[in-house]
Amino acid sequence: MAPASILALRSAALKSFDFVREIHKRAFSNKFLLITNVSISLGLSTAGDLLEQHYEIYRGDIKEWDQRRTANMGISGMGVGAICHYWYKFLDSRMPGRTIGIVMKKIVLDQFICSPLYISAFFLTMGALEDKSLKETWQEMKDKAWKLYAAEWMVWPPAQFINFYCLPTRYRVVYDNVISLGYDVYTSQVKHND
């Protein structure tokens, strides 16, 4: 390859890198962080349901992809993304620092306060989107929420240790959503299978 071609490729790569860096800077700025967090939650909740439905199609449990179900899961993810955004900001403002003691307190509060809140918000949002009565939604919560809460105790304490100990506040929801992709698959399974 000619030196001019190599220089042109290098220049193009650097411009692409600068473009990505600028998008990252804006997306994770205080001005756009809520939009970023909600958008990521929407995308990964949608992806979790897509994965679960395609697995159900593969197993023969369902015949075809239910687009409304996926849309509803994505919308519920938006709500949980907003809750996470404000929860992490609140938690970090009330308990600044990354000592083991502070991290452990945050994990306990997250499990006892926010996990039930997230799960309740999920079922209430889904109930509203599915036109269920409050009584039907409450019954579904009683039947299924404990499965999600039990899974939360398996997944989130170790994941949140890394989140609270290693990451700055602005990256907490992104990290949460990456870990949550597998959990979202399970959430979709619990929600849509009796």
C-alpha cells in the first residue's frame, strides 16, 4: 500500500474515533444522561424480549414473534431506566465514596428498596400496556414477582458491588443494562409463561 493511502486511512480512522468520542462525551454529559439511560434501557429490554421470544419459537412454545409484547417490554424498560437514573444519583449524593462499608450499604438499600420498586414498576407498566385491571395486575405480581426478586438476589449483589465500587455514577445505568440483558430474558420468560 502506498504511504499516501496509509495516511488517508489513518486520518479517516482518527476522524471516526473523534466522532465516537464526541458522541460519548455528549451522551454521558449531565445534559443528556437521562435520555441516554432511558434509551439504553429501552434498547436492551427490547433485545432481552427478542432473545426470549426467538428461544420460545425455537423450542416450539410460540409460533411467531409478538411485536406488541416486545414493544411493551421495551416501554417498561424505559420506566425502569428512568427509575435507575434517579436512584443512582440519589444514592451517590447521599452516600458518596467507595469504601467497602459504603458499597455494602448501597447494595443492601438497592436490594431492599429499589429491587421491589423496579419489579413493581415493571408489572404495573406491563399491566397498563396490556389493558389489565388493577386486580389482574396485582394477582400477576403476587404469582410472579417473587421469582424475579429471588433472581435479583442471585444476580445483583455481586454485580452491584462492581457497579458501586468501580464505576462513576454516569456509567451505572449502562453497566446495569449490560448485566441486565440476561436478566431481561429471564424477566420476559417469567412474565409471559405460566
